[in-house]
Amino acid sequence: MDQVSFTSPRLGKQGRFLRVITLSDKHTERIFGSQIPAMKLNYFPDTDSLYIDLSHRPSVESQEVSEDVVLDYDGEGNLVGIDIDHASRKLDLRELVTNHIPLEAKT
């Protein structure tokens, strides 16, 4: 299967950034486009599971929020991934639809 990646023209080369504000310590940080980890969708057909990877940070805690859906958190309590078991029974995996996300496809 071909791999397709999507990038946002709004973050990256134009010098745009994402502002991250941590309310607990009132810390503000600018993360430039090249530092923001890409969201990755990984499907594993042998186990029929879909893992949505939201961060490069490792998971240290998991919580099942509904049947076959597990949220993974890092050591600071940030959501880093979503694991969906029996994904083909819950989702149509043949098509990825995005709304209002500025993406460009790269193959």
C-alpha cells in the first residue's frame, strides 16, 4: 500500500507557529511547525486495530473509555494516542475524510 502524508501549508515553511498555553503554571510556549509532531494513523490488519498517534512522547498510562477504545497518556497526563480495536467493525477504513483542516496530500 502507498503511504500518503498530509501537511498544512499554514504551519511550516511560512514561519507560522502553534501557541501552547499550560494553565496549571501559566506557561506560554511557541512551537514552530517543524517541531509539532504529525498525527499518524496506523492500521494493523492482523489485529484489526487502528492506532491514532498524537505525539512522539511514550504512553505511560491507558484508560479504556468505551468497549475496544483505549486512550493513552504520557507521564504528564497529556493524551498521546487512541487505540481502536476491531476498527473495521466500527469505522469505514476505505476512506479518510477531513473537514476544515488545511491539508495537502503528498505521496
